[in-house]
Amino acid sequence: MTAKEIKNTSFELSSVGIHNPKVYWNLAPAVLIQHTLSKGQGELTNSGALSIETGKFTGRSPKDRYIVEDEITQKQVHWGNINIPMTSDQYDRLEQKVLTHLNAKEEIYARDCFACANLKYRLNIRVVTEHPWQNLFAHNMFLRPAASEIEDFQHEWMILAAPGCMAVPEIDGTRQENFAVINFTKKRIIIGGTAYTGEIKKGIFSVLNFALPVNDGVFPMHCSANVGEHGDTALFFGLSGTGKTTLSTDPERKLIGDDEHGWSKTTVFNFEGGCYAKTINLSASKEPEIFKAIKFGAMVENMNFKDSNSHILDFEDATKTQNTRVSYPINHIDNIVFNSRGNTPQNIFFLTCDAFGVLPPISKLTNDQAMYYFLLGYTAKVAGTEAGIDEPQATFSSCFGLPFLPLNPTTYAKMLGEKLEKAEAEGKPIKVWLVNTGWSGGPVGEGRRMELPYTRAMIKAALNGAFKDVAFTKEAHFGLQIPTECPDVPSHILDPKQTWKKASEYEEKATSMVNLFKKEFVVYSNTVTNAVNEVL
């Protein structure tokens, strides 16, 4: 079979140092799947999705992500444990190693794509990958140009993804053999030593998190977004495992996107053209839209089959990793906004998975509280989610996305604050809610995980105004406003203290969490107003 390719005939990869005689350009998903199967790099599931394994790395490796320190980034990037500097010379040597590796392969794969659904901010990206299934991931996750757009496509950014290219730390200046490096001067991202596909999408997310605030004044967000039948937009911020994808994929609302968005003066727009959902414990009954999206063209990562004959996926099997994933084009979801854009949001939800069972399942935030919890970015990891975690562990990721933020987190928090203040001044205040998708009645091992139907009911009530005439009570420890009733939710669940067997144990744990929050927030105390500092 001869694969049909489409490319800009005026561009050759030799101009960037790739002289490999066999480059497959912009292959269709079916052909990329065929290449993957013929190379023995994947299998088809019973639903038609491609199943692959990413090898040693089944998640991102944030300690091995670097940014080249040069004239563009030196004074702008918030350097530290998150944004690790690499010199231009180190980058050039490492890039040459990647190019040499790709040139030595029998065949490689190239794809032209976009980021940003708002044409004003569109970013042209060219992705070159070692494996065909990596190229399928790029097809699924980025915006897909029409054939006519590819004919004269010129890239602004290029990604070179070579999992088989290993760094030598003592020579290349890396921590270990894997690396992901962003060069803002060359406008390139090089990835090696890891086949985890999430490095590709998060690399571009980091680029946009730097470029959009600095150049265009657009607020980039690690959130999902959807739109109601009356055009009301809602945002869902949250770290991995808190429910962004699940809660935004709502059959009663149209999905804008599930992970990365920009907020300009008048619109919210998706950065991507697909979804990258966690699949651990996924079920057709609880998450039907995502479950149905796992069909031909989708790609699942690091999952096992229930048995080798049926090729039915085992969604409860975490043998390889808790971070099992599926990528699919957003049009695999039936109910979507086809231009991937929405109006200024009317509701914002901060999702947290509180493994200690002290935060209420839903509470209404003031603007000052919104700033506080946005900078705090609290959630918790539970046993089994990462190696070495045997009991619940509080974790904090400012702006609900610290690993992807090249600028100081206060930059993004300030942008959120300005959006909230502007909306209030115009008489259209944005409601901000804190939602605990974690435990109730006690910590992990004692309490119970909040039931998804209850969380959906609370979010539905917030969106349709059902809380408008409901009384709210002020929670004693965190000062949060809790509704006293909610349709389809038992009232006692709304107040976390009432769900604990022993009130004294709740008081002790809640006091401990307040002290932990205060300690964690100290780093921002000199950058926010007194009102924000006094939230707790």
C-alpha cells in the first residue's frame, strides 16, 4: 500500500538538519495505525482504538524539563526547580544528538498542525517523530489543518521527538538520560529518552504560557471548558485526577476543550484539537462520552487487556501505571463547540481531590478567596498514584499547573484577579466555586470518595442558578460559604463536619490543614493584598 502524503513541497527538513531519505508527511490516522501494527509497536483493542506502551516513562518527568537560558528568557522566566536552565551550547549539542539519531532511523514521521482555536493567536507547529504512533498522538491532540493549508504551511515552532535518543548526563548536562528542552530563540522543543506522549503536548502548553501573557496579554489556563444551551461558559481548573475531563464532558453542555485554554479580552478558546483523558477506572455508566470516544483513531497508553483473545481493555488494571491514558480528536465527543471557543465565563470551578476529607464538596468563594486558592493550587496524592506514596500526601501546584508555567505564578494570578475585578465592575460578576472531588467523612481509608453523581448535581446547581435562593453558612476553619441544600444531594453531605463519626477528629484534621495551607502560602504573602493574605 502506498501512503498518501500531503506536504509543502517548498520546504525540506534538510533545512533544519534532518537528511533522512524517508520521511512520511501528514499521514492519515489509518495509515499511521497500520505502520504501528506492522512494526509490532501496538495492538488494536476490541473497540478499534490503538493500544501502545510508552516504556519506562508512563508520565511526565518534570525534573528533566529544561528551558534554554538566553536573552529572551533570562529575565522573564521564573527559574528554579520547575524551570531548570540549560545553556545554549548544551542545547545545541543535545539537539545535534537528536538530529543524528533521527537521521539514522530507517524512516521518520512529520506532521503540520496548529495550536490555539482563536485565529488571532494561532501557532503553526511542525512535529517530527521517531515512531508513527507519536505522530498519531500529534494528529489527535493538535488542531488539524485542511489540505489546502498544508500546501503552503510554514512552521513557527518545531518539535523533535526521539525516544531512542539517550542523553549522557556527564556530557550533556542533564540529570539523567531523558530530557525535554524548550528553546525560545530557536523556537524548538527537543524530546529524548522518553516515549511518554504527554511531553509533546505539555511542551507547547509551556510555550503558550510564556508567549501569550508576554506578547498578547492573553491569560493561559490549565483548565477544561464547556458551554450551556444559553451560551454560558464554565471553566474547570484542576490538577491530574481531580476530574477536569470527566466533569466538563457533560451531555447537557457542549465541550470547548478538556485541558488547555486561553482567555482573551472577549473569548475563551481551546489550545488543542483533542482530549488526553485518564482511563483508570473509566466506565460506560459514569463517563459515557469519554468511554464512547475510545474507538478507531483513538490511542490508549499503557493499558492491559482483560484477556489476550478478546482485546477488551481492563480499565481497573493499574499494573503498568495509575496514569493510563487515551488521546482522541475532540470530534470523537458528540456534544462539542465546533469552533472551540466560548464567551467570557460566568462560572469558574477549582477542583481539588482532598484525601483528608475536610474541605466541603462545594463552596462559594469571594474574589480574595479565589486568588488565594488559585495560587495555592491544592490537591492530594493517594497511595498508588506514584512510586513511594503509601499514604495521602498534600500537594500544591500554583495556578493548578505549576510544572507548565515559565513565568512567575503571580503573573497568572494577577491576570485572573484582573478578569474577576473587570467583570464585577461591569456588573457581571463571575462566580467562583471550590469543589472537593475527594473524600468525605474522613481521610482515605476511613471516609468515602465523593460520589460522582453528587458532584455532578452540585455543579449543575451552580450552573443553573439553583443556589440563588439557598442559604449559605460560613464554615468555621476555612471561612468558606457552604450551601445548606442542593437538589439530588443529601443535605448532611454538604457540611464535611457532619459526615465524620467524631467531630473532634474533624476539628483536629481541619486545624492541621489550615496550618498547612498558611505555611504553604507564605511564599506569596509579599505579592498579594492584605485581604488575600487574611483569607485564612
